[in-house]
Amino acid sequence: MKLRTSVLMISLVGLLGCVTEVSDDAVPPGAPLFDGEGYRAIYLTAEEVKQVSTEAPQSLQKPGKIYVRGNYLFINEQGKGIHLINNSDPAAPQKVSFIKIPGNVDIAVKGNLMYADNGRDFVVLNIADPANVKVVKRIENAFPAQSYPPYRSIYFECVDESKGVVIGWEKVKMNRPKCYR
């Protein structure tokens, strides 16, 4: 009896941290209040996600983490890639390029190599020529699929993997979706 109760309790605790589906007519106890806004997944095809490239400098829209290496600043554009800025004159920083890395959240740099997440993949980029960055290695499916936004006490549209790879989330007005966290 104690074993059965323990297994039931452990299963219940495991389920509470997972994505929960809500029926249309009832809100389970503990579900957050719905204010008319929720998160919708942003999808790309698997091939679109793998298209890492060096592009002309772009303006910052939704900056994330900043990494400093020598005279260069690497500024993450959440879900999109990295702004590369020459900061040898801090009074007049110069935009060098934008490294498009769909689904990117974080990077690390050592020497002439940049390590980055690219959707579900892990990529190693040669940044010796900042105007022409090259992928030197890709490890596919190194990271788990994004099945929910990185926030708590929110509603979101349930992920539909037939639509592609989730590379980010956007907050939008919507009818109450079935998933919450």
C-alpha cells in the first residue's frame, strides 16, 4: 500500500511540472488567470533553421546576452542571431556584421571559434573573418525541442511539431489556449 501511494505521489509531482492541457469549459485548480494574452510559437522549417549566414549589420530589436572578446562585442538578438560590433573605440563602436543563427539564445567564444545553439542543433562557427563567418561543425538535435515558453504562470498555444521547429515565442492576444505552465 505504501509503495502504491509513493508511486502515485511521485507521478503526481512529475505531472505538475509538465505542460497541462485545459478543456474549453473548465479551468483546473492552480491554473493561472487568463487575461486575453498568451504565447504563440514561432516556427521555421528544419532547413530554414540550419541556414546560418553572415549578413549586413542590423539594428538591435530584442537584445539578449552580451559577450566581450578583445575589441569585439557579441550581442545576442533573441531567437535570431548575433550582432558583431567592433568596440576598439568605445566612444564610437562600429557595427561589423550580423550572424544569422535562427533560434539562438546563447553563445560562448574561445579563440576564433564561437559555440552557439541553433534551434535544436549545436554549431561551432569560425569567426576569424567577422565579415564571413563559417559553420565548421554541427551536432544535430543536441538540445531538447522547445515545447513551452521560458516563462511560468502563462497560457500558450500547444506546440504542433508538424508546423516545424520552434525557434521562439511571441506574446499575442488570443482566445484561451489549451496549454499553460
